[in-house]
Amino acid sequence: MKTFDIAPFSLPNCPSGEIWFEESRDIREVVVQFENTVPRSLGVRYLQDKWPCTRHEERHDTENPAAFGWVETDDWFNGKWRQAKVLRQVKGKTATLRFKGLLAEGIEGTPADYDVEFRRTMALQLAVPHATQVRKMAVHTTSAPTSRLLRVELDAGSRTRGKALKFSGYNARIAAVGSPRGVSVFGPSEVKLGTGKKRSLLLRVQHMVPAHRYCGDAGLVEFHLDHDTFTLSLEALDEQGPLWYAEEGIFVAMADDPTPFEEYRRRNATRRTINQRVAARPEHSYARAYLGQPRPHAVAYSLGCKHSPQRFWLEPNGDLVLHKDNLTRLAHPGRSAAQFLNKGNARFFFGLEGWTCTARFTAPPPVPVYHLTFRQRALHLAQEVLSVPLVRSILDGELGFDDPTVALLRFTFHNLGEAPVEAGLWVRYSGDSRRSYHFLHIDPGQTDHLVPKSPMDPLGLNGTRITSLYENRSVLRCVCETAMAVLAECEGVKLIKTLQPGERCGALLKIPYLAPNSEAEMESLSRLDFEKCREEVSRFWRLENRKGSQLRSPVPQLDTLHAGHLSHVEITDFAMPDAPDLINTSAGTSTYGNFSNESCMVVQELDQRGFHDDCRRRLDLWVRYQGTAPQPGNFSDFDGMYYGAGGFEQGHYNQHHGCVLWCLAEHFLLTRDREWFGNVADSVIAGADWIFRQRRRTMGELPHSRGWEHGFLPAGSLEDVTEFHYWLSTNCLTWRGADRAAQALDVYGHPEARRLRQEADAYGLDLIRGFETMRQHAPLVKLRDGRWVPQYPSRLYCRGRDVGWIRQVIEGAAYLLISGLYGSRSRQASWILDDYQDNLYLTPPYGYVLREPELDIFNRGGFSIQPCLLAGLMPHLERDEPEIYLWMFFNAFAAVYREEISGMIEHPMPELGFSTSVTFKTSDEANAVMWMRYMILYWNDRLLHFGRAIPRAWFAQDTPIELIGLCTRFGKVGVQYGAARADKKITARLELGALRDSPQVLVRFRHPDKAAIRAVRVDGKPWSRFSGEDVDITGLGGSVVVDATY
């Protein structure tokens, strides 16, 4: 077999003379047979887009999987036809078109040494006078043909069901079925199953050896049973086989592999999946996770005032950055943008990166005051930073968009030596700089200390005022109050003083975000007193935090994030300049705009915390701008789509719409605010109708389609990777939004509720049909216990793994469970969750590189490359697997939590320990805060479960476990656990209020030694309704005390 023709595996319903494939192929030649003579005018075009500028096989996918996640791919909808340079060979009625070297086509961006004689494409188009004269086309790729003989054993572990078994191939041909035993051959690719005890056969398959892993040529063999279909990959069988599909009792090996099934099962008898191994180990903890991961690099901190866009970015070396686009990013910026008198971002440079930094820490959260300490030989320097309003006290409440703010930086020098020393602070300024980038890479625009090389503005000195020129105008940059000598020299200002042993000196810099435009503002600046401002800042943020839910645990890092997160969010997000009743929600401080999907995570956390008015202001913004901004995709319109945010919207994420729709419905179900929901119900219905209207576009016959997308949303962008496909996560989250909207309308009693319920249910059924079709056509994957299980690809027409971790992991099959489309206890859930743990989280190119995999699994496993974005741990909690849940939570938390800022980064890049320059990553923080709460209090639509996953070790400590004032679907509740070890008793004090919707209420007691409960008392009276570790108090309300004795 010299060639292998892939044309039989092309898509149906293509125009004459065209051939389309499900994936990109490296095609080297096209062989065309004509009905009559070969026309003189004959050529071929190919669909071209990202390739050849993007070449997956050269992108070090397993060496740097984090960066590889963003690699671009092609799709059916965004390429353009390009005429190919070919060599033409004619023999009778057949013409062979062989591609010439690529450089002859002059495609911009093609490397000079990439003169390949193939074209990577998803479609070909013959350039012929009459396409109807084409009798047949054959397409050959760069992959070499081959054939293999497979040995198939039935009844492996369990009886194989059914009366017949058929075989087919994709990128493979079934050449013969032979050596039947207990079965009878019926045609070239089918056997009838007999009734004997031992049934087996041989299967000859012709296929290709893929030239590389992304060429799309992997051979697949499909097994069609009476009741289901599954697929195996010949490449995976060769590398990882034999294959055992326990669900159907089928064992497959290469014929030259003599391993029988029973030997394979014995060999794997002691092997376990990651989930099984974790469940059998001692319960995980924050300490184990933290000490088992690399020590992280220092990161920046952000300061500001509630709902003000003027956020100060404090670098780890003490430099201060003022971002211009904090003010200018909106479609209609406020008037304050005109007062930011800099060409770009402003940065104050203090040169402390040359000192030894001895400490970086926050004031006790929720207070956003930051401390840095440095040492240079015997000289000690402390830097303390906070932010306040310029013209009024922070205690006066929320600021408007344009209200000016100030950063106060206090520097204190202390001579700890035995001899005099000169204390000096060098102040320089650039009006066209940027933040530092902290992840691992070589940046010629930064020094070795990661300080950007920026053009410096010469500074002038006028008394206490430090100024620079902007467009020939003197602008105040800061006020410097100090007893040190202040000198203007070398484009900067230097503060110096000689300190005797034990002596101290200091300086206070008052840095306005906006250039003061009146003498009154100058006077306000001079009157700011650091001590008074710090006291007021502390009081304001503590009072703000006390308005919502409170958490206390034996792990201070958890308590710190819970307390600090609210401050981070209120500093990050701003009230709109033209509509202060609306709040724009960001996913990352001074970094990201309104990524609606992640902003909904922030809103959900705030709702649970009890900040309902704040959430309404955020939700109403999406309602206000509904339909004003488009998303990339094959949509007919955007009337009703949620995405617009007044110009602050960001991200080509088709899932944005479904997430906002879900969030609107969830807010009503949590608060039961009928007045508010009545005002937005029409908007919610319009949002749902947009979904139903768009999915009808895929219900008819589509070009180059197998019809698998029937009832899905039209193909569109996923997220950071923007190619158009029928994405699993987009459709799951969109269905979840429609489903929740129908539920909310039903609870409200809206007349449209029934229609939306019917539409949402029909959508869900279409999705399940499509996803099950893809499951059948995607190859089984091997688990670490030796079993092979089905996988659900991240999009339709993807027969297996997708490219990179973004597509495959954080937008992958987990959303079938997170969305609720599939139940968390279903067999599909078991396949998905085991596949994630065994093959994705821990395996490049889908997970971080582990240097010592067996040593690193337990402290670095269980999370995606953006550790606190994907809620992949939630199905485990829903399955009541607290050991796995805690392992995943603590590892993910430790990977992105930074103790020195009491907050979280986005994701370590390129590996654990390094950080992207995104702090605070408020959406990831919001997830982590909710996940820690769910340990103590979990609920779903029918259940309220206290203590579901509290770590057992916490009950062996003296610190109370407390979560109070948490808003759930059933009302506001709280709990405090305390252990009296001497009395062998654990007590739970609950505040239930008047629960609505009659949930089942359970209280769990996870004894540190797994001791069995001996007796229970509720409010001092004996109680018999308990089983295992759970006490059932369904029907009770108000204050309840539950005592469990052992």
C-alpha cells in the first residue's frame, strides 16, 4: 500500500469540486479522475488562515504547556481560499496535483527554511472549468500508510452484550475479519455473536502512521454494538495498549502482543486511579500543599478606594504605577481622564530593587494598607502605603468615578549599625512607563531586576512640591514632607540624611492620581495626615467587611483571603461615570475589563456574602447594555445578547451570554427580590430567546456537516482562543443560563415560564445527543488502573484531544457536570473525573510539567493551569467525596495564593512558583472563597448540608470553625462548630432562620479519628435521626444546637 486516501473520511454535503475535513491535514497531493479528458485549465485552492505562521508541532507543547494553551488553530469559517503552486502530472483521465515548495507562494510570515511540499488545510477546492466533470478525488497526506492486525477478546471481565458487532474506521479501513472463535463472520466488517464462553477474532486494519501528533491522521476503529458505539485509537493502542473497555467487556491488543486478558487484569490488579489513591491517603491540608509547592516569586499589590477607578499599583520593589487606562478604557470616559496628564502609564521609581527586601505584608485584612521592609547593610527602611480620597474622608462613603484620590507613601529609615550611615531615597518619574512583568521570560524592555526601561521625566522641586512638565505645562507629581535634605539632580529628586547609630528619619510622599486642578485641592493634599488617614482607612474597610458573611477557621490563610477578597473587589470595580447606580465588574485589578463569565463569579460570591444591592448594580449594567456589543460567531443578530458593558466589555467568549443569564436568574433565586426581577424579566426572556433563535440556525441542512450540531448554537469563538467551532463549554453554560432562567421565571410565576422551560429542555436534549455522538466517535482513553473509558471532546468534530489546556481542560468536558447537564453521580461523570485526574491535570501539554511525577502528584495535582478558575472540584463535592475535594482545593489554593498580598494571582507561568502580573485576580479569588465556604456549608436545589467537607484535622484543634450570615437559596444561615475533646463531643450551633422551599437539612460531624457517633442531642433532647456522620434536622428552624458524642 503506497498511499492512503483520506477523501472517504471527508465531510458530506460539500459543493462540487470541494472536499472538506473535520481537522487540518498536511496534504501533499490530490489525485483527480475525470469523466472524460483532463481539462487544460486545472488547479487547486486550499483554505488558509493561521498556518504556516502557526505550526503546532514546533511549539514545545510538552515543555511549556502553559504558553502552548494559547496557540492558534484553523477552522472552517475564517480562512480564505488560496491558489496553490502545484506540479501537474496527467495520465489518461487522471491528473495528479502535487504541491510545490511553500515559499513559492510568498505567504507573509513563512520562515525561510520552511519550504514544505504540503499544505496544511481543512478544505480543498478544485479550480476547473466544470466541477461536474470530476468523477473522483483522492487526497494523500504526508503520513505513511501501514496496516496492523488486532486481536479482539470479548467477555473480558463481563459478558459482552448484544447479538452483533460491526466495525468501521476513520482514517482507517477494515481490511478483513479473521480467526473467529465463538462468533461468525458476516460480511467484510461484521460478526454475529455466538453464545459460547470464549469469543474472539482478529481484525486487519489499514491506516497511516501520523507524521506528528497534530496532523489529524490518527487511525480510529469504531466498534458498533447493538446498543452503543465506542472507538479506539490505533496510535494509543500501540503506545499504551492493550485496551480493556470494562463497560462492554472488550479487550483489544495488537496481534503480536501475546498478553491475554486475564494476565492484563492481574498485572493491573493493584493499580489505582488518582482519585482512588487520593481517597485512600491521609486527608490533605493547606500546610501539605503549601510546603509541597515551589516558593512563589514576589508579586504586586493594588490600593484604592471603594468603587473608584483610580487604583495604585505597588510593585514588589516599592515602585508605584498609575495606569492610564483605568480612566480611559470606557466608551465614554469620565472627566477625570483629562486630568491624568501623562502620555502613558505613570511610574515612580525609588531604586529599592538593589536592596534586600526583608518583608512584604498587608495590614490584617480587610484593611488595604501595605508594608515593605528593606535592608542595605546596617540601614533599615520601612515603606508603608495606603490610598485615600483627596477632598473628603474615606468614612464619608463610596467615591464617584471622577473623585480624586491620593496614595500616601511613608518611608522610615533606621540605622541599626554602630557607625553613622547616609540614608538616601532616590525619586524618579516617568509619564510613559508600565508595570513589571514577573513571569519567567527574557524581556529586553526590563532590567535584570524586572524594572521597565522607561524614558524619565526631569523632576523639578518647588518647596515640598515635586513637578514635571507635560506638554510644556508644570504638573504636580507629588508632595514630599520630610526633615531630610531634598535635592533636585540628574532628572530626579534625592532625599538624604546622615543617621547616627539608632537614629531614625522619614519622608511622606503624597501622590495624587489626577493632577490637582485647583488651589482647594492643593490645600486638601497638604492637610492629609498619614496617621489619621491610616486610622480612617482601617475603620472604613473593617466596617465594610462586617456588613457581610464572616468565616473563621484553623487556617489563617483561608480567613485572610475571605476577609480581604471583599476589599480587593471593591477596589477593583468602579461605578460608571454617567450612571453611578451601575457598577462595572472586572476579573483582574487594573488588568482586565468586564469578562462577563468571570465577572459572574465575583457577583455570585458577593451575593452569597450578602451584598445584594451591590450585585443588583452589577447585574443591571448588563441589562442596560444588553445587545450593544457583538461576539464573534455565525450569529444572525445580537438582539438580547448579554456582553456589552459600556465599552469595558472584554473577551471573545461566546459563553459570556449564558453566564450572565444564569447569574441574573441565580440572584433572584437567592434573594427572591420580586420587585427587581419583575423589572428585568423582559430582559431575561429576551436573553433566553436569543439563544433559542440562534440555535435554530443549526437545525437545517448545513454545508460540509454531518448534522451533529443540530440544535447547538452556531459555531463561534471559545474565549482567548477564538476559532469558530461548536464548543462544549459554550453550549453547556448557555444551556445552564436558559435552564436557570426558566426556573427563576417559574418561581416568580411569570406567564412565559412554561415556554422557556420547554425550549430549554429541548436545547438540553439536543446537546446530549450531540455530545453522545462525539463520545462514540472519540477514542477511549486509558486510566491509571488499566481500564479504558470514553472521553467527551471539547467540541463537535474533534475526535479526541484538542490543542492545548485552554480548549481541552478549562473549557472541556468538566462543564457537562458543572452545568448540570449530566449528573455528578452518573457513569459519564466517573469517566470524565477520572480522565481529568489521570490524564489531563498532571500531563503536559494539558497540565504543568512535574519534575518528579510520583512525588509531586499529591501536592501539585488536581488542578488546571489556571488553578482557581475551573470548578472541577465541585462535582467531587456533589458526589460526596470530601477527601478528593479537599485535596484539589488546597493544592489549587496554594498554587495561586500569595501570602504577602493576602490575595491571588491568575496563574503561575510557565510553571508553579512564577506568576503572571495580574493581582488581584478577583474572579479566581471569588471561586476560592466560595469553595472554602462549601467545605463548611454546601447546598443544592434540595439539600442544605452543614459540615459536608470540613477537614477532620480541624476538629482536633481548639480554634472554632465558624461561617455566619451566608446567603443560600433557602435563606441566610450560619454555623459554628466546636470540639470538646475531653468530653468526646462536637457541637454545632446553627442559625437557620425561617428556611424556604423545605430543603433537607443535614449536619455532618467529621471526627478527626473517624470515630462513630454514639449519641446525638438536639437542643438538649435525645435525637435518633442520624446515620453515619450526618444528623438530619429537616423541619427545624431558628437557633438549633446539635451535640454529637462519641
